[in-house]
Amino acid sequence: MWHVILLGLLGGLLAGNALPHFVRGITRRPYPCAFGNGPVPNLLAGWSGFVLAGLCLWWADLPRHPLAAFVSISVGVLLIGLFHAGPGAFGRPEPDGQDPRHAPTRA
């Protein structure tokens, strides 16, 4: 059962991290990425993250322990989501210089 939990958690982390990179890549918007902030590096990072997440979840043998798999995947996605919503990668602001937490309010 431990391999289901560990691979499920890793798969959830990878899939949750791949989503913003993939979305920013296909919408042609910059986003912090280890391979460059442009759309193509983000698209490739997102795509490879989804592929790696799929492999982890396939190797996890999810039907064997469905509840443990569901919980571990959910926790992985939640943890990476909290990371992206909080400090983000290296605590860097958005590449366009606009930090959405400090956006001007509309009257």
C-alpha cells in the first residue's frame, strides 16, 4: 500500500504543478519556469509534468487501494496548489511585473 500512497502523492504533485505551466503555455503568457519564462518552455514543462504524473499513477496500481490512492492524489494536488497560491516558485512575482496580490482595487 505504501507504493500507492507515495506514487499517488507524487502523481498529484506533478499533475498539479503541470497545470499552470501547460495553461500559460497554450495561452502564450509568460510564467516562471526553470527552462525559461516563455510559452514554449512552459508548454513543454506542463506536458512533461502530465506525462510523468500519468506514469506515476499508472505504476501506483490505483485500483488495488482506491481510498488511499484518492486521498494521496488529492493531498498532492492540494499541497502544490497551496505552494503556487502562496510563495510560488522561489517566491518570484509574475514575470510581467504585476503581482495579483497587490493589484489596484476598482472603485
